[in-house]
Amino acid sequence: MIRSFALALATMAPPLAACAQTPQAASALHGEQATAQEQELIELSRQKWLWMADRNIEELAKLFDDKSIFVHMSRTMTKPQELDVIRTGDIQYQRADIKEVSVRFIGDTAIVLSRIELHAMVRGNVAVNPFSVTETFVKVDGAWKLGALAFSRLSTPS
């Protein structure tokens, strides 16, 4: 969520595919292995990070619901604003090192909670931050759509 952008940083970072790996997922409530439906959402979230790094606007536009919101440390954005930030490189997502992930369902809504270390270029500045990320997915016409993505910076490293 750009395999070869920001040349200096790309040479220091491991390959993108190795970084947005899916960690061993467990149900946060029971310490059990993830169900097939939980694993589907975990994989969709992981794929989203890759699309963001690759600036794959076409796939992101399909994933993001038209009413979606994106809460960053410095601003809240709509779908068109988020896509524009990615397209223009205002935020260049490089990789998300996923440390923990869990999924909770409420009807046709899935909440994916992740603890990540996000590597990015933000307005030309290197940014590596530990975050708790909350993604809210809603099933619309049989497909998962991202309705909200919120970053909460952690005070301690991942």
C-alpha cells in the first residue's frame, strides 16, 4: 500500500512481499486458530497494505466503499482524498510489518484490529511508526468493502 519507489529507502528495506506477511492469527477472544472467515479478512487487510504500497489505485478504489473514511494522525479523509494522497505520493506507503491481528464480527460487519510498524514517506519525510490500526469492513452485495481505516499511534515500539 511501489516496490521500487524512494530508491534510498527501498534499498534499505526488505522486499515488500516479505514484510506484509500474515502473522499467525488467533482469535483474540479464545486464543484459537483463525476461522476461514477471519482468515479471509486478515488476507484482505494484508493485500490492502500491498496495494497501498504499490499505489494500485484501481484495486483500492474497488475495496474502499464510496462512504469510507480514513483517520490518520494529522487528518481525516474521504475515499477520493485518500486515493489522491496515495496517487500523488503525499503518503508513500512502503510496508506494514504486521505484528498481531484479530477479527471480530458484528452481523455483516468485520472489525480487523492490527498492531503494525508502518514504514512510509509522508510529504517527503521518512516515517516509521508503531500503530494500532482499526479497519471496519462491511459486506455489500456479497463482497467486503472497507468502510473505515483508523491509525492510532502507539507510545511504545511494536
